[in-house]
Amino acid sequence: MAATKKPRIYFRVAKLIDPESGALVGAIVPAGAADASLMREKGLKVGDLFRADITKPRSYGFHKQAHKLSRLVADSIDGFAGMGAHEALKRLQEEAKVECDVTRTYIPGIGTVEHIKARSIAFDEMEQTAFYAMIRSLSQYISEVYMPSCSAEEVEKMIELMPEEST
């Protein structure tokens, strides 16, 4: 049974006057009315202390770069022909073991079995530095395994030249 995702609350950094000191400070405030409503639902009030894992979402434009890469693979490599961009990307991640969780299980009489599952690269879940490292690693893998006449940099240039998907 899949775990349900908790709703995300988005914030922005704003400059505000601290009512206690009168000083201009940077403050984290709800990004919009829906985010403020989610905070109220959680019972958060002014002055409450709370803990959060802070990540800065990538630009959606950069997220589309990963799908351009997978479309390049689906369009150019026989073993990926007919796959959608998402399916091709997940398979590529798993083949290259890039941004994947790997579980090893010992089975008596068979040996160790490895299960590889691609992680989500949702643009609001993976930070920019990890995303760039993933694109670089996948480009390197493609150049080594599927396009040995191209360097990783040339694969990245091909990604940039891929047309945008029509919506």
C-alpha cells in the first residue's frame, strides 16, 4: 500500500518589520492563501516554533530538461523505442543506477538479488545541484553505453536542441 503524500506548504522569504525589536528582518511567510490555510489546519499560530525540512524547488524549465533527455533516448535508441518520456527516463535511471535506491536480498540457493528503483525527480523534490549531477551522470552513461561516438557534453547539447513537448 503506497503511503499518501502530505500536502506541501510553500513559503517565500520576505522582509518585514519585527514588532518586538522594530528591526527589518528576513522572515519566512506562507507563499499564498492556500499555504496559510494549510498552516491554520495544522494549528500553527504566530509565535509557534516548528521544524521543517527546507528545499528550494527547481525551476520547472530545468525539470523539463530530464524529459527532453528521455525523449532523445526514446527517439534515438532502439531498446527504448515506443516508450513514453517518463518510462524511458525511469529505465535509464535504473540501468545507470543514477538517483536510484538499490536493495540487495540474499536468497538461499540463488544468491544475492538486486532490486533497483528509480527515485522521483519531481521538480519540487530534487534540489538543483542533485538534478544537474543526475543529468550529467545520465549523459555520461548514454555516451558510454549507447552513443560511444559522442561525449557526455555532446549528449547534453542534443538535449538542449530537443523541441519542447506540445501541450
